[in-house]
Amino acid sequence: MSNPPQTPVVGMAGGGQLARMTQQAAIALGVPLRVLAGAPGESAAKVVADVRVGDDRALDDLMAFAKGCDVVTFDHEHVPGPHIREVEASGVPCRPGAAALAHAQDKLVMRDRLTEFGAPCPAYAPLPSADPMPALEAFGREHGWPVVLKATRGGYDGKGVWVADNLGVETVELVGRLVAEGVDLMVEQHVPFRRELAALVARSPYGQGAAYPIVETVQKDGICVEVISPAPGLSGELAAEAQSLALRIADELGVTGLLAVELFETEPPRTGRQGSGRGLLVNELAMRPHNSGHWTIEGARTSQFEQHLRAVLDLPLGSTEPTARYTVMANVLGGDDPDVYSRYFHVMAHDPGVKVHMYGKESRPGRKIGHVTVLGDDLADLRERARHAADYLRWGKAMGEHA
């Protein structure tokens, strides 16, 4: 009599809150999750049973971690592509693979590939490190000022992005300093947009795809503070276009697992072109569970974390149907006082319907340390409730709006 097949082990490189919340989904599925964390005190390392401590950017640590895994996936985009290829060459599939993940690791690679197959993007150009200013001057002359400077690799939550109003002294000094630090730069058109949206989709190796409702993301100081699902006032036509675009990108890039596509909803042109409808431009990509999808834990039939596990294991994907008319998620940022637990009493007594998720991370001012979620029919009420809870957990008082 043959032995029954063993439940596959999923390895996740990175020990942050995304791995932590993936563990919750893994428990429900009965799937062993192994995490490569940088230190025992990292967010996921505190709750995952099978933790290996090591540097996910060091080849030896990554190869040792992958041994015994049936598939490897990622909590972030910073594992070097050549290392991922070594893991793949050893016979352990990585999902997403190195070829796909390159488009989330390098913004210039991403822009080139998206433009190649016709995805809508802002105008952009690389800035040669040897002599960047002539290229920057030419771009500003053609597309107008201000412009957006971006580090091609790294950067998140507003880091690695700078707005240059003109070709003045500040811009020259900024570019000179960044080039001297070895930062590869590109420039993009500064897009006048109505709001920011996000399209979250999943794709399995089999080729099955699934799309969640399009959400609105609210940013402050480069950090997402609120997510509203579905995006209020978004036409069905534009929502379907955004979902179709995200699924097409996932297919064109060969993504396996989750893909979050951050989008600008642009205003209709005032002159020069026909048509009165709004449009979409791709801003950024992430190939993993994403902050814009945390609402799905309570707000969708299948959370993004379960969906990611299903996708990387090539299981049939789950329903993305929402569980309420609206779901609002607000990020909890660190404040001056790290004692968040003492504030639970007020938050939970004030609003028993609020769901609190904390990440087990050291509280520092402005750092994402958790999120809260509320569901219902009255969007204005939901937004106020989510803001109240997030603000109170941060400051010990309600601020009326995100501070």
C-alpha cells in the first residue's frame, strides 16, 4: 500500500506582518508554513512554529531555508533575483519566479515591459548616472514641471520618491547627492490624478485568475492610511477595465500568486482629445499580499493571504465576493507612546464591531504597526469609525482625521 502524499511545505522569505498574517491562513488550510526571518523578534517569527533565522539576501541562508520546502514565496521584493534563480535551479519552485519578480524589484524594468505590451503608464525616462542633468532638463522641457524622481530599486511608503518642482539648485543638489550615493534614478511625469486605486488579483501556475473589487487607497506623507472597498463612485466600466488590466499584467509577466497594481485614476482631458471618461495609469506593482488587500480578511469570502497560498500551491482559487456592501481598513501607525494594548478597552467598548489586527512590531512614530477594519452599509459612518479606532490606538485620543 502506497503512502499518502505529504502536505506541501510553503516557505516564505521575510518575517514581516505579511508572513505573520499568512500564517493565520495556513493554519486554516492545514498547510505548514516555514518563514525565513532576520531575527527571532520579527513580526512573523513570534507566531510561526517553523522559523529559520537568517538573511534572505544571503545565498547560503536562502538555499538552506529552501531545502525541504515544496515551494518558496516572498514577504517582500528584496531577495536578489540571482539568488532566486539559484533556488529555482535547485528544483524548488519560486512563486513568483525571478523573471516575474524583476518587474516589482526594478521600476525601470517594470515601465519598459508594461509600455512594451501597451499598459497605460506615465511618461518616463532613465537618468544616466554619468551625466543625469541634460536628460532631466530635456524631460522637464518636453513633459513639464514638476517631475517625479524615483530610485529604480528599493523604496516604499514614500521612500525613494522625490518631487522636483524645477531645475533649480535644490534639484541639482538632490540629484548630485543621490548619484554620489550610487542610487540609480529615473524620472516620471507628474500626473494630475483624481485619486489612487488598487487592483488586487491572483494567478495560479495553472493559469486561473481571480480579481478582487477595486479599492480606493488614501495616502498621507507617502503612506497609505486608509483603504475603501469597493472604491466609491467608480463606474462599473472603469472597475472592470482596472481588473482586466491587472489580470493582463499578471499573465504577461508570468506572475504566480498575488499581484497588486497601484493605479492613478486620471481626470478626463480638458482639451485636445475626444472623450469625457476618466482613465487609468499604472503607478507601482507588488507581487505578494499587499496593504491594499488587508480588508479582505473580514471583507471577502477568501482573504488575500489564503488566496496567495492557494495560488502558489496551484490549488483552485477562492471566491473574491465581498461579505459586506463596504469595508474600510485604516492603518494603525506608531505614535509617541508604544503602549497600544492599554487602549484596547476604549476602542473595543466604543465600537464592538471594529476588528483590530496588530503586527507585534516595535512601535515607532509613523511606522505601520497594525490595522483596523469595519464593515457595513453606511460608508461615511464606517470611515469615521475606522479613523476613530486607528487614531485612538495611535494617540490615545480621537483626532477626527488621520494625523
